[in-house]
Amino acid sequence: MKKKLSAVAAATAAALVLAGCTSGDTNESVDPSEDASAAAGANITLWLMGGDTPEALREYLRTEYADATGGTLTIEEQGWGDALSSLTTALPDSDNTPDVVEIGNTWSPTFTTVGAFSDISDMYQELGGDSLLQSFVEVGKVDGANYAMPYYFGSRYNFYRKDIYEAAGVAVPTTLGEFSEAAAALTTSSMSGFYIGGSDWRNGISWIFANGGELAEVQDGQWVSTLSSPNSVKGLEMLQDLYSTSSLAPATESDSTPWVNINDNESTGAPEAATIIAPSWASCCIGDPIELEDGGVGTQWNDDVFGVFVLPGVNGGAAPVFAGGSNIAISAASKNQEAARVLMRIIFSETYQTMLAENGLGPANLDYTAALGDNQFAAALIASAADSKLTPAAPGWAAVEGSGLLEEFFGKVAAGGDVATLAAEYDALINPLLNG
Amino acid sequence: MSSPVLPPQRTPEPAAVADWSPVARGSHVNQTPEQREAAVKAAAAARRSKRRARLLPHWLVIPAVAILAVGTGYPTLWQLWTSLHEYGLRQQFGQPAPFVWFANYTQLLSDSQFWAVLIRSLVFCFVAASITLLIGIAFAVLMSHVGKGPRLTLQIALLLAWSMPIVASMTVWTWLFDRRRGVVNYVLDMIPGVAMNRYNWLEDPLSFFAVAAIIVIWMSVPFVAFSIYAGLTQIPEEVMEASALDGASGSQRLRLIILPMIKPVIAIVMLLQVIWDLRVFAQIRLLQDAGSSATDYDLLGTYIFKLGTGAQNFAGASAASVMVLLITITISWWYVRKLLREDAS
């Protein structure tokens, strides 16, 4: 609900800001060196998705942009949940489009193939070239031209309650099979050994990947949904088994805020879960309850109580988890192409990339990953990201996500349906959407 | 969306008729020429002002018609156009939209999911509207039978429920039904022999829609109660007294006198309620945020939203919307004809 409210507030703010926006310089410029002068005084808008980019980084962008052009950079935050519909309506409209826009990495093919973004191939080398995270670069390409660039990457790993594991004499698992056993052993009537929402497909697909399955593949030049392939079914059955023995989460729950379940519950003083899987930046919000200066309740990480480990693979090592993260692109309909390119240079500068890494976000330019540090979170991030996988680069992938079919399918699997039958049924529903 | 029926322009003007009436003719026999001239002038002025008075409503209706044409007419036409074309994300970004005749409609009508959602929506809307009406009538009868103090309290409570913004009240409702900390589970769990701790109301589609119906009914009972209460105040005292003298019991009076007399009000309120409950969107969407947005939990509003803005199939969503429009018109048509027939008799 809070997410919904802030989205409404953001939309209102967007309307207010856009109403006062002046249309900038419309001169076309091909030579990058002329961008800064052509962009002088232009006011532009940047859309960021969710609250993943910390305020200090936003402030840096505003200041740097003002210094470079004399114009104003307005940053508008879009809620992840409503972002697809906002993008669909705003991007084609040159009077209302954001000039630079962050998008979920997996949505890139959908928007690049319909021509929503400007071709920025000429900037590729300047922005980092081959040092950029290549899987994200690839997903933003159409016919060899670069349209969307990596913004940051994240990964998913497990957070667990050291105190509970120790009390139960359960060791940190090293294979996916051991993981299921450990989770089942820790489960009680009021605590999940491993808390995962039944409809949480973004985490659930790790079990498909770990068993060698895929969500979709290209067959004879067409994207085909492969939930019913033998390996996918094997992974889904493993997940179904894990869910039924170890998770008390509703089958209808998706991946909203899993970390609240590993902290002590305010009313019972005990956690809802011994283990969760969450995006790397969730460490912000996990820990012992502390009182904040403003009287609210916050959390403070405690190494004696909490720990992290990478989701293990079927034969040990790390399981391939969903490679979270964002791409960033210039709207093709923007009237401020030059100014947008100035902002892109600021974002891909060494300073900003380092700032991303220092805040626990995987930097687009891999030359700066050292700034992630060498603490346990950085180690888990790097270890889990190494084998992580993107969702299929199909042109219609955003439509698949937007349709809610994956939540529905995983929810039905969690509820105990027959995996092979359901997989075939949802393959048939997803196929028409995949090719755009 | 057609313009309201305007009265025909060439009806005989009452002023002119008056001039030729025996009384008017008889009176002007005894008039002096000056008086006659003055009378004629006055009559002409009266005619002019009457004509102006008759034209005035037409002028006044123009803004409303214009707003309807722009606000509803244009989107409806655009929706019809879209529903006959292939229109997805590519078209949204400027690529040509091929004309596909009724392909979007046939695709939708051959989709079992759409039929399931459609039937679910119709059942939901009639069940919710009927219960709303029953509770509304009960509240209205109660209001007309209690003293001023209790009535005012009741009316204020109903008004508050009616004026509560949807997002605010939905937040409270989802908290009430929260599986872990909700008051509903907490209270039910205290009943001996009932184990409702952590019962998830939103997990099973049937209980999901039961909760949705409770919320929708709670939000619409005030409107029904006030409308019917207004109807009840129009029943003449004498009729009620006469029936009491004839020995009619309370329930007989309600069934045989009160309800038939306020039937037109009930009919129009039921019509509005059915249309509103068929198009219900925000409550279901917000409840889905707390539960699940899988198709099993969809009504027409959320289904169309998911098809359009979610899966970016704008043409399919338009076709579905056009069908909802047709259903609404069909239901209203039946009701409006019934109302007209009753008016005539």
C-alpha cells in the first residue's frame, strides 16, 4: 500500500513538474563534443525506478548536471509496480517523455525493438566500452546498435538467522539438496525454514536455472516458452517440494518485502523465517530493531545473529540466480538529446560508478567493482552474480512480466498443482506474448 | 452518448393560444387603441422572453453535451477504432496499425479465461448489488422509524463511510483482514472451537471475493440508504394512517404499501448499483495488491487493465471494454424500458 501511495505521489509530482517544464534546445547534433554547448541551459528529466538509487547519488547527478549545462535536472522516481504502464504511455510522447530513463534490464528488448530509445552506439566506447557489463549491453542492443546501457546490477543471495541455525544444530548448506533438508528441519508451526512467497517467480526461477532449465529459448527463429522442458519441470518440482515443507508464506505472495520476515516480529519477538532470499541491497533493512532519532524503529545488522550465504547449486558452488539490475537509455522522443547525452557521461564517469559500488550496487563499468568493498555482502554479491542469469531477451518479455502470468503459474505450482500439466498450460499462454 | 432528446421547436406557443382564447378576445373589445397597442407590445415581449426562456435550457445543456462528447465520446470512438485494429506496443510507438476486422473480438470470445472472468463479474455484481439494496432498504426503514438523535447518528456514520477515499478505506480493510495481525482473525479466533489464527482470506478466490463484496457493499450502502430514505419521506402520512386503521400489520404495510410506492426509486438505485458493481476496479485492484493478481482473482475491470497496460495488448483490452459497454447498455436498456413503461401506466 505504501508503495502504491508513493507511486501516486510521484505521478502527481511528475504531472506538476512536467507542466512547468520548458522545451529545450531542439538542434540536432551528431558530434559528441558539441553536446555540452548545445545543451546549455536545457532542463531535463531523469526517471529512476524505485528507491534503489540513494539520495546522495541523486544529489551528485543534479549538481554535476547543473555545473555542466547550467540547466536543471529533475529526478522523478517511478514505482517498479507501475513503471511499465508509465513508460508505455510517456515514452512515445515528446511533450511528456523523460529524457533519460532507467528500466528493468529485462524490459530492454521490449522497448528497444519498438524504437523507444535513441541509438547511442557512437558513445559506447566513451561510456566504458568493453569494460561495461556485457550481458546487460547485449540485452540493450538491436541489430548491433546500442540503445540501452547497463545502469547497475544486483544479485540475490540468502540471509539467514545464525542464532536459529546454531540452536538447531543445522550447518549452512552447500548443495541445493542440502538446502531443502536444512530448511525443512528448521520449519516450525510459526516459523518458515525458508520463507518464499508462492508467487515469487523472480526468486523461484533460480531452481529452474539450477537444474539446467530455461524460461524460454529461440527455436527456428521464434521465442518459445520452455517451462515444460524436462529440466524446468525438475527444478519446479524441487521448488514445489521446498515450498510445501518449508515455507509458511501464502501461495499468492510475490516478492514484495521478504526481509521483514527474518527480523524479529515486533509482537512475538521471534522471526517468521530462518532463511530468506533477497536482492543484495536488502541488507539495508535486516538486523536487530533499534530506535531511530525520529522515534521510528530501524534495524542494525548484527553479525552474531544474521549471516549471508549464496544459494548453492545442485552439485555445490553457486546456483544461477536471477541477475537483477537496470539498464539506462535516452528516450528517442526526447527534445533534449544533447543534454541527455551530457547526463549519460556523468552517470558513466568514474566518480559516479564508484559511488554506485560504494552503496552496494554493482557498477555498470566492471573496472570499479573493487569499490564494492570486501565485506561479506560484497563477497556474496560477487559470488552470486558470477553465475547469475538474465530472463529471456525476447521482444515481448515485458508483456510477459506485465501480464502477471508468471506470478500466477508459480502460485499454482506452490499451491500443489501438477507441475507438468501447469507448465504446458502456461507455455501455451506465454508463447503468443513472447515475440512481441 | 446521443444528445438528450430536445423538445420539438414548433409546438404552438401558449401566449399565441391565449390571444385567440374567448377570454382574450372578449377582453380586447372594450380596449382603447392605445391600450390595445400596449397589450400587443406586452404580448410580443412576453413571447420573446418565453422563446428565450425555452431556448435557455438548450444553451445550458451545451456545455454538458460538449464535455460528454470530448470526455466520453472521443475515448469511446478511439476505443472502437483500436478494437478493430492490431494495436500493441509497436503501434504505441508509431508503427502502422493494420485493420483486422473483428479478430480481437473472436480471439476474446474464444478465450475460456475471458468467459470465466465475465461470468464471475456478472455473478459478483448481481450478488453485491442485491445485498447492498437489501441492507440499504433496511437502513432506510430504520431511519424513518427511529428518533432524531439515533437517525442523525446513523446518517453521519453512513455519510462518513460514503465520503471516505477508496485508498484510505482499502488500507484499513486490508489491515482488518491481514492474515497475521488482522482484527478479523484475532476476534474470530477468540470464539471457542474456531481456529482462525493466520487464516488467509485472500488466498482462496471464493473468500477473496467474499471480502471484496463486503468492502464494495460497505462503500455503497450509504448511497442506497439515503436514496430510499428520501423516497420513504414522500409517502403521504394519510395513506399510512388509513392502512393502520384498516388493520394492516407492519410487515404488510412494508410489503403492500411502502415498497410498491417507492418501487421507481428502488429500480433506479438497483440499476446504478449493478452498473457500478460491474465496473468495480479500484477496490479489486487494491485487494489484489494485498493478495494475488492472478486471473482467478480478476473481475472485468482488473482483467482489462492487465490485458491493456500489463500485457500491452491495447486492441484486446479495447475489444473487452467495448463488450463491457454493450453489457452495460443491455442491462440499462432493460431497466430504462421497464421504468418508462411504469411511468406511462
